[in-house]
Amino acid sequence: MLYYLFNWIWKTFDPPGFGLFQYITFRSALAAITALLISFIVGPIILRKLTKHQIGEQSKNELRNVGNHSTKAGTPTMGGLIVLSALIIPTLLWADLSNMFIIMILLTTIWLGVVGFIDDYLKVIKKYPQGLIGRYKIIGQVSIGIILGSAIYFCPDWFSQDFHNYNTLTTVPFEKNLNFNFQFMYIPMVIFILTATSNAVNLTDGLDGLSIGTVGIAALVLALIAYVTGNVRFSEYLNVVYLRETGELTVFAVALVGAALGFLWYNSYPAQVFMGDTGSLALGGAIGGLAILIKKEFLLPIIGGIFFAEALSVIIQVSYFKYSKKKYGVGKRLFKMAPIHHHFEKSGWHESKIVTRFYIIAVMLAIITLTTFKVR
């Protein structure tokens, strides 16, 4: 919204300096700063409200003897409202809201945020032990996948005039001039990615600062890729598919980095607030949606390697337990506990050490992701 105001002032009166607002890099920096400011202003207000109404994390029996989780019961949750405010407001202020890529990534994030909010509301306020029933949560995730996938598949010209040439394609890492075409499987692929990424980030959100920090690192990588993809010169130099209008996603992605840093202020060990499903589902959807819109779906296991490992550890644990129970009559576990960060906790690692080391791995994966554009 401020983007339109300053752009109008520049075109009407041509005051010095106002031309800067047409540049994506400048507006992205403003979005990050705005996200941080909103986090610091809105954060304490929401924290007081959550504390006042006793909207706190419930104790989990399975984590009672793991690390210091027994002391976390009662910590305010639904802090995803902070990070979503710090993400959505700067995007509305500084992004081009006529850009279809921005519209769809906002819709995806808000949609999954609402699904997560309903889950948190039922779990924390209404005291339903399971929160939103699993199948209803899946319906919410699948629904936005259908909407996003259908918009890209059936209406590519809504996004940009030449997007129909690439709407069902994705680039293949480490290969030059090679794209993979999903064709009629494109919409199921979008559904799978949004469901998988939102659930994976949700599973990662088990230690103070772990999920939000790794989301911030992944968002920074996606911001760089979005900028390059939407810049005709940089995309040509790096031999990356040029997608007109996708550069505007940089504003959203950098706002997500700022929002992540702002929320980390409250969520770092020892956490003052947890994001809950309100934040984790929305942010997972944002990461998945960005990868889909800039055609880098195959890079997600690297960009979001931490989320991938967390989700995979749960799948392996459950599958092996069922297999061993069927074969031997007694269920066995490969990990001491899943997701895998709890395995390290039960192995004696302190929570802060696990989070720091996972950050280091996430940064390494971010560097590997960026090298895929030259190592081909």
C-alpha cells in the first residue's frame, strides 16, 4: 500500500529519492525492517494477551522425562500470530499487490495460518486433546494445494504473459538446461509439497528457536533465488529460467526473514512464547509455496533439509515400529524418540546445542543450494 503511495508521489511530483521505491531490493530491505519493528511492537502486546488469558502450552506425557520439557507447560502458545503479523503487514505495505505471485503466496500463508489457528484454538482454549481432527487438517492443506495448483495449471496468464511456457515445469538441480515437466501430475505435486512442507515445519517446532531459525535461513535462500529468477540479467548470467514478475516474491521472502528474526527474539531459549500450529503450518506453506512459484521444487529437500530430516525420521520410526511389531510381535524403534531432535535430547545433548548445530547444518545446506546454480 505504501508502495503505491510513494510510487504515485514519485510519478506525480518527481521529488528526489522517491524513485527508490520502484526497486525490489529497496522495498525488500524496508519489508525486513518493518517486519522487525512490528515484531518488537506487536510481540509484547500479544504476549500479554496470551498470558492474561492463560493460553499456554499443555504438558505432553511423552516428553515429561525428555530434557527440560516438563518446565515448559504453561508457556504462552499461538505466538504464530506475532510472526504472521510481522510477515503479512510488511508485504501488504511494500509489495506490488497486483502481482499474482504475491496474491497467491499471501493466500497460501493466510489459509494455512487459519487452519493452524483453528487447531490451536481447539487444543488450547477448548481443551480438545487432539485439536483439529487430522482429516480436517489434511482437507485444509489439500484445499489450498488444489487452489494454488489449479491457478498455475489452468490460468498461467494470470501470473505473467509468458508463464504458460513454464507453468508445469521445474528445474533440475546440478543439470544445465534441463527441466522436468509434471504435466497432468502438476496439481497433485503442488498438493503434496504444501502438505509435506507445512507438516514438516510443524514437526520441527519442538525445541526453542529451532523451527523459526531454520525457516529464516530457508527464506533467505529463497529470497535470493526469487530475485535472480525475476531479474533478466542475473537469470541469463546464471543460466536460470527467467520468470517475469517473480522478483516481487523477494519482498515477501525477505519480510519472512525479518519476521523470523523478530520472533526468534521471543522464541530463543528459554522461550517466552511458542508459535503453535498457527505459525508452523503457515510458515511451512510459505516455504513450499515460494519453491513452487519460482520453480525450484526439487531444491526443497536441500533448502529445507532440516525439515526433510525431521519428517523422514518420524516416517522411518513409525514404519519400522509397525514392521517389527508385525514380524516379531514386539514393536522396535530405530531412534530413541522421533522427531530426530528428541533423539538427540534423549542422548544427553542440551537443547541449545541441538538448535545451534541444526542451524549450522541449515547454513551449510543453504550454501550447497546456492552452489547448484554454478555446479552444473
